[in-house]
Amino acid sequence: MIQTAYSQFAETILSTRPLVRKGAVGLILAAGALFIALLIGIAGPLIALVLAAAIVGGTLILMDTHWGYVALIGVVFVLPFASLPFRLGFKPTFLDAALGALVFVWALKLVAGGPGFSFSHSAGRARLSQAREFLISPIGLLIGLFMLMAVFSFIYGMSHSRPTTTIIRRFGEILLGIGLFFVVINTVRTQRELAWVTRWLFLAAWACASIAVVFYVIPENWTVRVLNALARFDYPGGFGALRWIEDDPDGTMRAIGTAVDPNVLGGMMILAAAMVGPQLISPLPLFPRWLIVLFFATIVLALYWTFSRSALFGMAAALFVPAVLKYRRLLPIGCVLALMLFLLPQTQDYVARLLEGLAGEDVATQMRFGEYKDALILIGRYPLFGVGFSGVPDIDIYLGVSMFYLTVAENMGIIGLLIFLAVMTGFLGMFAAAWRAGVALEREPLLLGFGGAILGALVSGFADHYWFNLTYPHMTVLFWMFVGLAVATILIEREGAQMRGERVERRGMNLHSAS
């Protein structure tokens, strides 16, 4: 029944006849406009505006799943904490709407088209349509196991701590965020699609960085005024939303943009810098070179003003990958940035704080050491499966530690952590094998950028926890989106190499038969 209804709907809205297609879309928009007009009089213009955007966005996603990436990327980078102005038993967020729409439409197309499985992007086998085929990839089974382990730990944790609706919703976002890996590798199947999604990532990341830079340089009361305007979408407002080093209002302010937390903004900028960096040198950049330079400079400045030391080391690790493997000219760029950091008078406070952190002398680092000690106590008591996500069974321990890996172990135990490490080992193995086999020129900067981004995230994870935290589900979405895009790049390259090999083989057979 679902398959028949969806097929009829798809045949109409995706009809090859322009009049039929435009008529169907027009009817949807007209019905939506009528509904919104009625809603303006009942609920006010704000809810009507949100629903108008939802109708237009939903229609685009139904016509082409790839528009779902535009919505999701925009929300994750620009308004990651915004909530919709109504309740459905819980208060849904923009992230819920964007992520849910993308996953739902893809799953609906998959179910309506009929199941099929493939462990590789093989062009030699008889293939179903892309909407019908379900790719798993070499690390897909491990990722599926990691998701199952997360569900098990969540249920296990309910035995001692009853989850609230907010915790359940955020855990669902985390789970969908991990599952986004499968959506990416099944919908980004060609070089054109890969470049298209990546361009939107560039634009959204630059918008995020630009907002952070503007908020930092304008007067504080102007920034507060903007944040107060966002308070209707459940953003924190007032001067309390601003962040300073060691929470001292008389000290140095830290950039937050619309990411709320400066460390979270720093993590987003790690991924952005890793993605954009190789484009500075690539002979085939996705945007004009001057625009790439503007993107990169804005991103680095936003990261610098977060004063996040883990983000700085993460960015260095992320850019180290393309610099060593291919784009050697990134090394002098990195040296110049490092010299500016250590020699400019304006950066000396930053350098001093960096050195204090490395020496373990500042308050923030000492607090982290205390968190590590407490986390190890928790893991020692509940080593196999952790304590779940909703709370702790003992009053003398707590959930929360500023390290990605210890956070996973707290929630899912050592078993969950080992599964995650196996996933990352498999990913790095895929990356290394793909690079050794050779990558087409147009995919080199993309693979190096996505691979470097994952390494940068893993490095920053030693001192931050936002990559796997119920408070920041959009960061989990970003992490697994980048893993998916890196694997999608590898699978596209494999298919391209196989097709090139088949063409050479056919050419050889033709020459042999001619002789």
C-alpha cells in the first residue's frame, strides 16, 4: 500500500511532462499557502512563516533528496539549537525537522522501491536503481553494531534512571546522526552529487564563521540584541549567553556565533578548515580561488577567537593530512600562521594560555584532569556496558567528562568504545588503501579534506566531548556526515577506477580480435 501510494505520488510530482509536474507542485504550494493564510489569523505570522519554509523545503526534498542536505547543513551550521514555536508532546527543533525529513524521505524511497544490498560500488554487477539499492560499505556493519550497542546501553540505563522526553528526543537525534552515514553513502553516488553537497557545506561553514566573527567584533549589546531575537526559538539570550575565558566577564571574550558554546564552534571550524584547506592549492577548486581564500581566512579567524586549544590542535592535525600526503605548499602556510601566532603582540595572551594548558597549570585544564579521574571511577564500576544516557545509579558519580572517548565509555562501556575504535580503524584503513590505489584529480582535495577533518575531530576529542553528547546532537550529525562523505568519495573512486579498467579491457579485446 505504501509502495503503491508513493509510486503514484512520485510518478505525478516527478513526471517527465512539464505541465503535469508543475501542476502537481503548484497544487501542493497552493494548498500550503491556503493553510498558512488561515494559520496567520489563528496562531500568528511567526508560526506561519516557519510552516511556509517547511512546506517549500519539504516539497523540494520530495522532488530531490539532495535538497534535504541543504536544509540539514544550513540548520547544523547556522541554527543548530533553534526550536520550532510549538509542541508535539515535546518541542521539536529545526534539527529534528531537517534530519527527520532527509532520513524519512530516503527511507520511504528505499522501501517503496524494494530492498537490495550491495557491499561495494560495483559497476560490473547487475544493479537496481540507486533509489532501490542499499549500500553498506566495508565499515557499515561495524557502524550498525555501534548503533545497536547505543540502543542497548540506553535501555540498560533506564533500569536505574528514567529518561525525560528531552533525553529521549536527543538520543533519537544522536542515533539518527550516526545513521546519517548510511543515508550519505546511498544518496551521494556520483562526482557531481559529491561536489554539489560539498559546495553547500562550504557556504554554510563560511556563514557560521562569518556570524561568529561579526558577533565578536560588534559591540556586545548588539550581539545580545540579536541573541535576544533568537530567544523566541529557545536560544539563550541576555549577556549571560556571552562567554569569556574561565567565565570571567572582565577577561577575554570568546567567539560563539550561533553555536552557543565556543568549544563547539571551534569543533565546527576544525571540520570547515580541513574541508576548505586543500582547495587553496588544488588545481580544481570548487569555488574561485579568491573565494576559497576568503572562506579559509574567515574560518581560521573564527576558530582563533574561540580560544579553544583543542580546536587549534585539531585544525593542525586536520591540515597535516593534505599537507603531508599531497599539497606540500600548505606547510609554509601553516608555518606562517604559527609564526604569526607566536610572534604578534596581539596573540601573546593566547600563547600564554596555550602553554599553561600544555603544562596543566590553568584552572580549566585542572578541572579536566579531575573529570578524567571521576570518569575512570565510573567506568571502573560499570566497565562493560556503561551506565546509559539518562543518569547514574550511584550518587557519588556523575555523567560528563571533557573527552570524547571517555564519554563513549561512560555511556556505552568499554565494549561500546572498542566498537567505535574498530569503526575508526576500519575507516582509516579504507582511507589509506584508497590513497595508495590512486585518486582522480577532482576527488583528491575532497578525500584529503574529509579524511583530515575526521582526524582533526579525533584529535580534538582528547580534550572535548561534543562529538558524542546529548547536549550537542548536531555535532554527532556533522561527524558522521563527514565520515559518510569520505567513504562516499572512496566508493565513487572505486567505481570510476573499475569503469576505467573495463574500458581498457574492452579496448584490448577489440585490438586482439582485430589482429
